[in-house]
Amino acid sequence: MVHFRFPIRQLPAALQDFASEMETIVDQVFNQSECKTDRTGERCEVPVDAKAFTPAIDIYESEAQFDLYIDLPGVKAEAVKLEMQEEKLVVSGTRGAVAQGAGVSPHRVERVVGNFSRAIRLPKQTDVERISADFDNGVLHVALPKQLKQRPRTIEIKTN
């Protein structure tokens, strides 16, 4: 993992998520699995456990919650896993290849198939018990409600 010269925790909260995302991006670029070629040296096979792609994500914030929209075209809802790991929300799964009939040979294959994973560090004010998600037309929408702010109140002092 790439480390910044300064501790991320000392950054303002708004920059902590940005710095964490940058670490993730740098890790993906520099720590990718190496391609393995066969005897002829013509084919490159990616190990099965490697990530095939990283889904695109949009994040919006309202007064009540954060909304994540994760693009997963061609992925079935059953193939998606959403879980909490420490302070992160992890979306992962598999996008399978489109089945072709017998005798069909590809001319061009550009769509990436295989495993995917994306971890999103949650803001501190997220109410993790109320997170919800729905999947529609290849887009996973995750609603991250914010914790309700406590209102100031006066505490009565009892005397004996």
C-alpha cells in the first residue's frame, strides 16, 4: 500500500476520503497482477482471483443521506455482494460472459468479464444500521442515511 508522508487521520474530514481513494487508485495501478503468457507468448491470461474491473461510482449528498450509484452493466443482482468491513462498504461480485451458440467465433471482445470489487470508506456520520440498497437496470443504488443529530437538552439536577 502506498503511504503519504503525512498521516491521513490528521487531514480535515473532507480530505480524508479523497486521500484514501487516491491510495486505492495508486495501489490498483502499481500492484496489479502480472500477466501470464502461454508457451507461444501470444496470449495473456489474468489469474482467476484478480479483479477484472472496478465499477464506476457516483456519490451525492443531501441533508438526510449520502447516495451511491454504482454502475454494474451486465451483472445480475444475485451476483452482487454488499457488505460492511470495518469502516468500509464493499461491493463485489462477478460479471459473466454472454453465452454464444455452438459454432460462433468472436470477432471483437471488449467487454470485461470476471470479478469486481470496490471499497468505499463511509463518512463518520453514516448510520450503518439503516443502510439500504436496490438494484435496477444495472445500477446499484445504496442509500447511506446520516445519523440523527442530537438536539441540545437541559438535564435536571436533583438535590437530596
